[in-house]
Amino acid sequence: MESRVEKQTGGSGVARLLDDLWSLRTRIVDLTTPLSSSTPTLELPEPFANLIDFSLEEVSAYNEPGPHWKHHNIHTGEHIGTHLDAPTHWATGQNGKDVSRIEPARLMGPALVLDVAAEADADNDFLVDVQHLRAWESEHGQLPDGGWLLIRTGWEERSGNKRQFLNNDADGTPHSPGLTVECARWIAEETALSGIGVETVGIDAGTAAGQQPPFPAHHYLLGNDKYGITSLRNLGELPPVGAALIVAPLPIVGGTGSPARVLALVEDS
Ligand code: MN
């Protein structure tokens, strides 16, 4: 029998997708951390300058400045909360795309989940290496063109507590998982992925200032027209393969990144 959506749209692939969503055969999983002034954000050490946190400034609230409406100004850095890093964020990508110029097709693709939560729990400085991706590929197949590699580390459980989320030691050095230099280079140069997504505050490990080159995920990915998304949650609701990712940053002209809504479509089994 023709479904309600097929009647409206003529039975196209989009109609089938809408029908699946309508009938709950496909679930939408929100991977985004809610954005507020308490969302934990990156803290660069002295002498570097930090972005401002997100905040709302009331302009009117059904009162004299606007009797029938409520609206705010928003104040925020680009790289706050769940956000996308565009190539121009990094020196190696400075001649690449700003966030407004990333093609929408690169912002949608297969979601591939690598689960290293146990490793990151045992060692907060755990680094994903090429061997982990090779092992993933031998189990699930080659990382597909246009895919997004989502790295599950369990860090989302810390996201309600800034101290635990940043996990700084007594010297102020953060300890959180990331990529080895070779893994960052491999993803950037040897795969056709669109990018990676992480649960941590940035796409590099907490100790990445000491890697060579420093911050290798930023260095290699953004320098090779690949993108990063951070502060994801609910990755545990995704299968290793089979989900689709939708990343929706604001098209800020000249922007090096943007807070983003990140959604996954998952087939219910
Ligand atoms: Mn960023």
C-alpha cells in the first residue's frame, strides 16, 4: 500500500527516507551537546588568548523593549561546544575553505564508530593509532569515501563537569585521548574520509602540544581539506557502521568554525 509520504512525493528515495522516519524504522540520534554558558570549552594556557564562552544577552522579553516578543543577542567564540573546525582554523589550512565554503555534501555521509572507551578509561592519554583503524577495517570493511570517523572515548560522561572534562593535571596540562601523529597523517592523506568527530573538547589529544608536529589532527586534517567536530555525545547509540551523519554548522562568511548541530540517522533493528 502506498504510504502517506509516497502519495505526496511520488515514491522517490527521499520519500522512502521520510516514510522510514515517519514510521520510526529510522531513528534520529542527536549527537549535539546543548549550548549554554556552562558548556565546557577549551582553555589555552598563557600567553595564548582564549575565545569567549557562549552567552545569551536579553534584548527584550515580552516587556517594554519588545512587548510582544522575546529575543537575545548571542555572544560566542566560533569553537565553542559541539562545533566544526574548518580548514582555515589551522595554519596548514589557511589557504583552504572557511566554514561557509564547505560543500554541504561533505557535511553528510556514512558515520563510522571506533569505540576506544575502555582504552581511554585505562589511560586518559590514550592515542588512536593506524593499527586500531586497520583492525576496525578488517572487521567492518574499508573506511568509505566521504565518511566521518567518530571516536567514542566515553568522554561525554565527563561533559557535565568542566574539571573532569578538561582533566588538567597540577601543571595545567590536559589529559584526554586523541590521535598519534602517524594516525592523523594517515587519515588525512591515505583515506577519503570527510573528517573525524570526537567527544572531547578538541580533535587533538590533551597533550598534543608536545607531539611533533604539535596538534597533529589539526595540522594534517585541516591542511588536507578534512574537517573536525568536537564535544559529541550519544555515540554509544550508533552501530559501528550503517548510520548516516548530518553536520550543520552555520555558514559564517570568513569563519574558521561554528557551533554545529550534529545528527545521526540510525536504522532501528
Ligand atoms: Mn575547534
